[in-house]
Amino acid sequence: MLRTTIIATLCISALPAWAADFNLTYASPYTETHPYGAADAEWIARIEEQSGGRVEITPYWGGALVTSREGVDELAAGVADVSYIAPIYARSGYDMNRLVPGMFYGYTDPEKVLDVYMDLVEEFPVFGEELNGVHVVGYNVGTPMHLLLRDAPVETLDDLQGLRIRSAVDFIGPLAAFGAEGVTMPMTETYPSLEKGVVDGVIAPYEALKSLSFAEVVNFYSELPHSRGAYPSRAVNGDVWASLPEDIQQVFDDNAEWLSLRTLELAQEAEDAGREYGLEQGVQFNAVAPEVVAEYSETFAPAIRTVAEQLDAMGKPGTEVHEAIRAASGE
């Protein structure tokens, strides 16, 4: 009898303190050490704690289950229960979510971008309707990017003349307006291209000075802002969401703002560390005059107005959203 009691006691003590009611998987293309992954890890702990242990989330980092470009489709198909998503990188579809971030040209404060964007999401249901099959529980906002240059700083727009700049597609037109050539290439190819002089510079954030070692191959960092808008970045599979009771859903929804702001906070810490590293490596930083920034920003307007009209033609509120974003910028 004693032997049986001891065995039973040992078996009970080997069990966890509680068994979660909902065991969910989380997938991210980022590692846990990346600012986005670090924010996710803290968020997972909050969800588990605030659900009273009823939710347990097992993360899969580093692209083990999802990719950046197809994250929404993969999540909707059930590759994971919860996932990082980035509709801005999709090749097509999700038109408002994919194209509206470009309308934030000229903004320099990412927290303001996030505030304006969240108001738009609340006012225009189309943002959520486009993401059929997933329920959004967090948002990202990019910190502004600037010009990292090999040979000389950019202080006036005339200084862009003749430069070859590694650039996202959205920035090629404005660069061309002032005589620069925008070159698209993977970021993984940019370091050797800078090192060899194939390109004269790259549009990138402060953190790239450290994370991509650009401080080793550039000498100047000119603060001509290239704003990045906000976008949905974490979501729950639609069927999984429907299976969760309302109180658990509320835990996720109540933490959406926290996750969004924490992601920005950690991203900003990475920006600060990148700038500090650049200074240590001898990179020279220069601010660009406000009137120069304003003139440069104006060159984004024609292409973005065309984008807004294209959204209108799809029956979506492109121009209305564009005007709201520009009005909120103080124009």
C-alpha cells in the first residue's frame, strides 16, 4: 500500500502545475534575438500570464514555419495558430494594407505614424476585411530610413546628382527627380557593392550600421528621411480565433497596443545602438535642413496620388485615406 502511495505521489508531482486549455503555436520569420522576436517573446509571456495559464504558446523562430512574403496566406491555411505577418511584402492582394504605408511619406515620428494608422484601421473596416481568414492582434511601424554614403554627405538635393543608391522600388522615382539612380538589389548584396563602389550609398535605418555592418563600408550618414508606414504584423488563424472563448480573445485584443508599442520601443533601441556603433566606427552624421526634407518629400506625392486613384478604382477608399494621412501630417 505504501509503495502504491509513493508511486502515485511521484506521478502527480511529475505533472505540470496546470494543463493549459489552449495549446497554440506561434511562427515568425525572425529569431528571438531580433527586436521583433524579442517583443514577441515578452508578448507570449504576457498572454500566458494574463490568461491565467489557460493559454500556452509554443514559438517557432527563424522562418521554421512561415516566410515574410506569404505570411498571411500561410497563417490562413493553418501553418501555425498565431503568426508574424507582413502583407506589405506580398506580391499582390491586400491592397489597402500593402499600399497605404507608402502614403506616410514625410512623416519622421514613427509613433505618430502608428497613431494615425490605428485611427484609420478603426474608421475603415476594409483593412480588416482584406485579411480574410486571420484576426490581427498586433501592428508594426517602421523607423525612418536615411542615406548611408561612401564618399560624401548629402546636404542639398543637388548632392544627389549622379549617385547610384541601393533603394526600395518606392524611392526610385524621388531619387531620379534629383539626378540619382535608384538600384534594387538584395540587402545581402549591398555590403560588397558598397565596398567595391558598385553603388555610392544605400537607403537604410541606423540599425543597419551595426546589424549589416554597413559602418565598415560607408563614411557618411545623411539624415534625409524616408518614412515607413505601419502595417498589421501579428495575427491569429481565423478558425483558431473562432474557437477561443471571448475572455481569451479579449486578452489578445487587450495586448495589441502593448505589442505594437513594445515592438517599436525595441526597434528604436536597435536604432540607437546602430547609431552609437556608427559613431564608434567613425561614420559622420549630418542633419538635412527642414526645407530640403520638405522639397524631397513633395516628389513622392504624384506617384502616391496615382496609387490612391488605383485603390479608388477597386472600390476602396484610397483617396479618402490618403487625404486623411496628409491632413494628419499638418500639410
